[in-house]
Amino acid sequence: QSVLTQPPSVSAAPGQKVTISCSGSSSNIGNNYVSWYQQLPGTAPKLLIYDNNKRPSGIPDRFSGSKSGTSATLGITGLQTGDEADYYCGTWDSSRVVFGGGTKLTVL
Amino acid sequence: QVQLQESGPGLVKPSQTLSLTCTVSGGSISSGDYYWSWIRQPPGKGLEWIGYIYYSGSTYYNPSLKSRVTISVDTSKNQFSLKLSSVTAADTAVYYCARDQNYYDSSGYRRSDAFDIWGQGTMVTVSS
């Protein structure tokens, strides 16, 4: 049981937009910054978003992040088949880094 | 370009100690700008943060693993290492090392953690 709650799966058609939610509490998301990671099959996670809504160099602006209260959201526009992956949110919680359980994105 | 590479045995017997090393290339572990973390992922499951170390040797561990974890650094070799004692099958996982940007903002209590560079990961199986 993960501290942060994500939907197990989401799906959308190529070219469409999808959002992935990450729900937490005041001890984690509510009072800390959220990061998002993309894990393509068989590879290590890759940082997509940090500090709630900032993109590292090289990450396209199709990826966006937002936070409101104790929830955070990852948005992906212009979906491509190469976006099929697992997505994880992460943040600090009192005394440790915690991650969501992950969301599998299927691009139909 | 900074790269991280994990190394160590892929098979460990139950009750023994798992030992892994992460070699940092393309940058200095002593730069002081980052922390250096270990994260694991059991097969088919999500990510679990194990702990981090600063180049000075200061460490911080996940409370759930703290009693069994030791992370150390060797700045002369640009490496940091993980030891996990008394392993069981539940410790079977892909182990990643990662560069960790963490800081507290101007509020003094809001914290940011972001793992911006990861190693490729190494699978460790605990089995007799």
C-alpha cells in the first residue's frame, strides 16, 4: 500500500491528452514539492517534472505538472506511442521519500 | 555528462548481506551540490527509497529499513555503496542508484526531492 495514491492505469488515443493524478496528505504532498518519473519498459525511471511543475532540460513541454492542496497531477498532451510507460509521483513525507504505486499509460 | 553505474552480486543467500556499489562518472561526487541515493523496485512493483548519503559521509535512511541499511561513500573512487543485512526474499528487487537534488525552500520546512540521474539498475535475487 503506497503512501501516495495513483490510478493503476489510464489510456488515451495518439494525439490526445491524458492526466494522471497523485493523491496524498498534508504530511507529504500538502507541504512538500512533487516530482514525476517516467519508466519505459525495462529501463530506469527518468525525471519528468520536479518542484511540482518544472521540467528538466530536454523534457518536452508536452509534459506538465501541477499541484493543489494534497494532490498533484501530471498532464501529457499530444500523446505518442512512445509515451507508453509507467509513471510515478514522488515527494517527501515526514522522514522519508515516498512514491506513488505507479500508473500504466496505454496509448491506444 | 554524469553517469551512474551499479555493480555487485546478482544473487545473495537469505540472512546474508547484500552489497552494491555505484560508480559515478563524468562528475565529482564531492561537488557538494547533490546527495546520492539508493532506490529499489521489486519485480512488477513500485519504487522504494532506501536512503541517501552526502559526500561528507552524512546519511539518511528510510525508517522502514534503517536497522539493516548502511550507505557509505568513497570520494577517492567517486563511488558510494549500499549494504543491506539479514536479507530475505522480500529484498529481491532491481536496485538503482540515483543522484538526488534535495533542498528545503525559503519556508524552511517545504522540501524538494528530485532524482535527476539514475543508474541502469541491477537485479538482486535473494535465494538459497
